[in-house]
Amino acid sequence: MGADPSAGGKGERRGSRRAAFTAAAICAVLLAASGCGGSGHGAETDPEKGSDAAVLNAALTRELTLVDVYARGRRFLRGPGRALDRRLMAQEQEYVDAVTKSIRGLGGETEGEAEEPDFTGVDGRAAFLALASELESEAVEFYVDKAAQLYTAAPRTLDAWLAAGHGEHLALLPSGKG
């Protein structure tokens, strides 16, 4: 008999880690394979790559903001909640790194900066989890909306990976009730 997946056992966590690692490896290979094209065809001279770099800079701002949210929100969590927070923050940092690499691969400049998250009214676990869930939901919507605006293969692949990652974050975040 197999392990009960609803029990959240070690096998499920290993499988989840393996799947995340595989997705990251595939994305890295696709990013490296796509490169930035021939000399003189970077974001400054190629309008499609320039447009993709602009979208990715907006994504970079979003990802940097989420890294900050998870770093600041840790104080509201204990035990397994704190471990989840560390995991999500580490994944967000992976996203920052991947977006930065993709922008540079397009020949663009990284211009994204973290926005100041609104922690007004965040005074405990439930409020923090509500804020994190809201921002993760907005991230999924952002990546779904931007998919049609990307011209080159590597940013499209990255966009899909980021949308899926933020969907996973939504599924992992507890409701904050109780």
C-alpha cells in the first residue's frame, strides 16, 4: 500500500522538491539555450526583446517585493508556518535570479526594484497570511495576463514557470484562520 498523499509525508515532500528542481533545471536549460541572439540584436535594438525585457522588469519588481514580504512576515509565524515562509522566500529568490538572468539574456538592463509592501493592519499570523495570499494571487494573474505580451521563447517559458510557482504558493499557504 502506498503512502496517503493527504498525510503530507516525507515522500510527498521529496516528490515536490524533485518536481521543483526539475522545473528549475528545465527553465535554466531553456534560458541558456535561447541565449540573447546575435550581436547587436539585444533589447536596445530589437523591439521584441526590449518589450520582453520591460515585462520582465515588472516581474522583477513583483518578485523582489514578495521576497521582502516573506522576510518581514516571518515574525508572525511559528513552527511549520515559519518553515513554509523560509521555503517560499527561497523560491521567490530563485524567481528573482531567473528573471534577472532572462533580462540579461535578452540584452536588457535590470531596473526592477522592490516596492514597499503595505503592512498596515498586519498584526498577526492571519493578517500576514491574507496579505501573502493576496500578493500570490496577484502574481498568478500578472503572469497569466503577460503571457500573450511576450515575444521570445525563453521569457514565455519563464512566465509559465512563474505562474505555476505562484499557483503552488497559493495552494501551500494556510488560510490563516485558527
